[in-house]
Amino acid sequence: MSEVIVVTSGKGGVGKTTTSANVGTGLAKLNKKVILIDTDIGLRNLDVVMGLENRIVYNLVDVIEGNCRPKQAMIRDKRYENLYLLPSAQTRDKTSVTPEQMKALTDELRNEFDYIILDCPAGIEQGFKNAIAGADRALVVTTPEVSAIRDADRIIGLLEANEMKHTDLIVNRIRPDMVKRGEMMSLEDVLDILAINLIGAVPDDENIVISSNQGEPLVGSNTLAGQAYMNICKRILGEEVPMLDLSAGNGLFAKIANMFKKN
Amino acid sequence: MSVFDLFKKRSSGDIAKDRLKLLLVSDRANCSPETMELIKNDIIKVIAKYMEIDCDGLDIQITQTESDGDNGSVPALIANIPIKELRHGK
């Protein structure tokens, strides 16, 4: 049984592409055959985060328009042989593809892959409609900020209206030190407001920046974010994994230092 | 939490949560500020027939409130209408 998962958020810059890259890579690490599709036509980014930008020959629009076969456009990952990327087109726009065409493509890919991960563009227009058309399941990414949560709520409403079967939430960029001081909404606050199932909480980790500098997703590595992403992958596979203690990085010294901070 | 926090005003995390709650109720109700303004004007018209009210002090908002039944919290339209003077014997 293969599954088509769309990673979406409404607001830009909350971590959709990073999440897509890490979830895709993590599922491949767990021995699933995975294809990542960048549906952000005109603003191609997933290839860079994956470190595969130099290998692009054909793209999503070429496949849709029949200029090449899907196989020719897929790029095999440099570390995992069961992980592929279908890059987006950089010189076209969202109207180059219709929801029907996207659904036909993802349905075709089901024959060959266990997981098809779609990286959705920001916004609620055509690009969003294309990305969700063929999906069985959605991962909504948000951060603990008013604007991101407001957009996530709107997206959750739109997914419901489009009869998405399964929607889960990922809360990204949590800063446990700020939550402790009361200067950031906690995971519980966010869940209380959005009222959907949580599939993972990812801390704000500088290793994310380092890993995207290098073009190598950090899922599964010995970092807090790496572990958080791996846990999300296991939960996608149906495993019960307890939530990670995000404040684990704060030793006694950090706690004492916090006590003396006035703000 | 440090001892200084005891004297501080409400934390920004709580402020964010409260703002979001209000925001999402009106977002979900799909009620634009223009519609709210129309509702407000109509309320003023009706009430002004019977008593003198402070139009500038009038405030209406859609918010979340506990229902009398057991369906948890439900959206409610709350209006705060300051009365200047009741008109007697008319």
C-alpha cells in the first residue's frame, strides 16, 4: 500500500521544505521506497536542501507536458538508493499544471513507491490546490507564532473542505527556553487552539541551518531536530513513539543562567 | 522562572494565545470587519429607539463562550453597550 503525503502550511518560511526533505530521507532510511516531489513551480528549493541541484535534467512540468518520461526526470539521491527527487521547474509558473494532472501523476507513481511526499508551495492558490489534489494525507507545518498558527488554521479548514482523509500537525522551531519563560506559546497552547492530532514537535536547532548549508538532511543524526524528525517518520509508519523532551539540551548551568536573566 | 517575573506584566506567550483565540473565531465565522460594522450600526439603530446609548463606547465582538448544554465552547456575539440615559415614560 503506498501513501501520498502533502507537506503544507499556508504561511511561507515555517519549514515545509526542510520537513519534506527530512521526512522523505527518514522514511528512506527506514527502508521505504520514497519519491519527493517539489510542487513549488517557479521557486524551486527542495533540490538545494537535498543537495541534488547539480543533477537536474528534466523537471515536473516536463513530465506533465510529456517532454520526458517520469523516470528520466527523477533524480536518485546520493546517499540512499531508494530515495528519489522529482524537481520543480524554475522558469514556469503554477498555472503550468492542473490538479487533475497532479493526481494522475501521483497515482501513476503509486505503482513504484511506498511513499510519495509532496512539498507544497506557500499560499492557498493554484499551487496549493495542485499539491493536495492527489494526496491521501497531509502534514501541516506551523511554528508557535500568531501569524503561522492563523494560516495553519485556515489550511486545516481548506483541507477539511477538500475532504482530506488524514491531517496531522507538526509544530516546528520550538524554543524550550522561551516557552519556559512564558515568552513563546507552548506545544499545549498550539494544540489547544488548532485541535488536530500532533505528529511531531521539532525544536529550533541550529543544526538545521548547518544541514541545509551542506545539502544533507539531518534526520536520524544525533541532534535534537534529527531525532524529532526520525520520530515523525516512525509515527507515519504507525509506530507509537513518545514525544521527545525538547529541553534536554538545557543543562543545569543553562537553567541557573536563565534565573539571572531579567527578561 | 526568575523572581523578577513576579512583578512583570502578563507574558507575551499568553497574550499571543488570547489574540489568536479571538482572531480564529472571527476567521472561522468568516465575518469581515465590514460586516461587524454593519451589525454594530444596526444594533445602535434598534437600541437608540428605546434609550440613549454611547455610540463611541459600543463594542461588539465574536468570541468563544461555554455553552449551557454540553457541546463545550461555542461562538457567541458579545455586545458591550454603555447606556447614557434611560428614557422614561414614553
